[in-house]
Amino acid sequence: MYKHFEDPKPGYVADWSELPDRQKETDADIFEAIQDSLA
């Protein structure tokens, strides 16, 4: 991330445990949608 963005938003580089629950849910939904589309 730092290679392409000098000062990325904290949420873009935060550890999973540091993300708010709503962000974890959104990320998981996106991952599942991508996974389902490849099945």
C-alpha cells in the first residue's frame, strides 16, 4: 500500500483486529461475493 500511496487512510493499512465491526462485515461480504463469482 505504501508503495503506491504516500499517506494511505488508516483503515486501508490497519490490522484486521483494529477494524471496526462494520468494516469487517463489509470486507467479508466483498470477499464472499468474489469467492462466489469464481466458483
